[in-house]
Amino acid sequence: MKVLPRDLVPGCLLLKDVTGKTTYPIVPKNTVIEPIHIKVLSDFQVPYVEVANRLVNGDPYQPEEVDPKKIKKEDDSTRSKNHSKELSFFDYYVNAVKQTKEMFKSWEEHPHLNLKEIREIVIPLVRDNDLTIETIIELHHYNDKHDYIYHHMVANSVISGFIAMRLHYEQSECLQVALAAYLSDIGMVKEGAHVYKKDGVLSEKEYERIQQHPIISYRMIEQEVYLSRQVKLAVLQHHERLDGSGYPLGVKKDQLHPYARIIAVSDMFHAMTSERLYRKKQSPFKVIEEMLNDYLGKLDMKVVEALVQAIVYFSNGTKVRLTNNEIGEIVFVDDKHPTRPMVKKDADNEIIQLVQHQNLYIEEILSS
């Protein structure tokens, strides 16, 4: 929906780039609005912006909308879409995060799981028709660093389900993988918010405690008769590594359940691409590159490749935004460096080879 900048509140999600007489967007799409953005939009005298009808914490956002007569006719089709009764993936996502946060608070006092409620959260998020490549690439933009743990539980479920689909698992198994991913971090509740919401790097003692959360998560679901052994094992093993360097038990290779191997990749991908209280988010394509180069022998490369082949789908002519916020067009893709194509910048038509720029990556695909 289109609203006046003065009606924005912190937590609004921007659905479209806000452009002006500048080379780059004033505020790019998928930005979570903070007070500084509202001031910038006001300073640039932006007439209106397009935002989601829910905040990133899941609360409904219902300001007065801009008079349709003041909006260009070509925007009418978009407006009708925004008013559609059909819920978007984002609607399901933020609602899932909100419900997860509420359940987390209840578990702090009474650690009893309502599996029916949890399934009702997970299932709509991993349906075939909703899980697109664009959804996975944009997912980290929805994150709220102050509520990271709840976003991570939901996003980890989504990405794990997506990878399972790319590995040609049956739909029922994809749901099992997604459910296991969602449940894998529920043991964090035992550590208390002072640990999982800490504004800084964990101390050695805190990290040792955190390494026990897979066991705690497992204990919380161990007696649930309606959960399969595969789900329970995946929850216990989701931080294990093929070479035995993971935790909590240091199991390796054939001892690792296939579901756990998927969640290990998903968990790492979302964690590294998300903004945290103590760390900035990274480009999904930079993270993919690191996983391919630095985690050989630790992660299941078949699982990593399934994710790579899904999201690194560049072709000549694809419009992209780089991590320095420049816009460009892909002109050549090197099979040896799929995440680092050659890009012609819109600003000056200069062609750059990303492989020669150590700290420059693709941030977002704009159009293909």
C-alpha cells in the first residue's frame, strides 16, 4: 500500500525502491524503516512510498492511504494487488514470526509444545507455489535484529523446506525437514533472553552453553509421539559437521541424518546473511561463495550445490544491485566463479570483473 512518509513508523517494510534525482535509490526496497529513513524521505520531499501492510514484528499496519487520484494510473494494478484478499508470503512470514515470539514467551514458563499450532505455522510457508527463488534471496531482508531468534526459526524452516524441494524430496518429507528446522532452536529458551538477545559476541562460557541447545531442543521433543525419529534426530544433529568438528556430540559423516545435513546449510546461510545486534548482514552471494570455499568437508556439498544452483541463476542482461549500492547489468558469467560475473555499471557503462574486487559482491537481483 502507498502511504505518506510522515505516516511511516519504525518496522515498516519498504516494498519498492524510493527513487529521486539521484543515481541510486534514496532508500532501497526491502529496507526495514527506522527513524533516520523517515527523516531522509522527508528531506527529499518524497510524495509517497509503498510498504507492506504488516510490520516486521507481525503487527498490522493500517495508516491512511494516499488518495488514489494522486497516484499515476499505471499504479492502479499494483494497488489492486495490494488489496487482494489472498495473503502474500510476507503476510504468512511475519505472522509466523509473531506467533513464534508469543510461543517462546510461553515456553519460558511452561515448556509444553503445541505441535498442532507449530504445524499450522510451518505448513503455509513451505507450499510449492509460494517457495520461489526470489523468496529465498529476499528472506534475509525481513529480519529484525532485535528479534533475530524468532526470525531465524521461521526463515530456517523456509530455507530448509526449499532446499529439500530442490533435492527432489516428496512434499511430505519437505514438511518434515521444515518442521525439524523450526524446532531445532527451541532449546534456546532455556538460556534466557540475556543470551540469545545479547548485544555482542558471546563469551566463551556463554558459547559453551549455547552449544548445548540442540540437546535441550531434542529433550523438549523427545517424548512427542507425533514427531518422527527423523525429525528428532535432525534437531539433535543440526550443528554437527561431516568432519566431526560440530556440536554437541561431534558425530560425523554417515552418522549424520540427511535432514540434519540440509538444516546445517540452511541454518548457516540465514545466520550469515542476517543482520545481528553485533554484526552487519552479508550478501547472499558472498555467503554462498564462503560456503563453497571454506566449508568443504564440513557441509554436505550436494546440499550446498542444491542451494547454489537455485539462487545463482544469472544470465546476460540480469539487472543487479552491488554491495556498494551501484546498479548494473550482467554481461558475462564465468562458470568457475558463478557468484562473481562481469557487470556493466549503469552510472558510467564501466565493465568490472567482480572476481577482481575482493569486497564487492552482488547484493540483490533486480530483474532477469
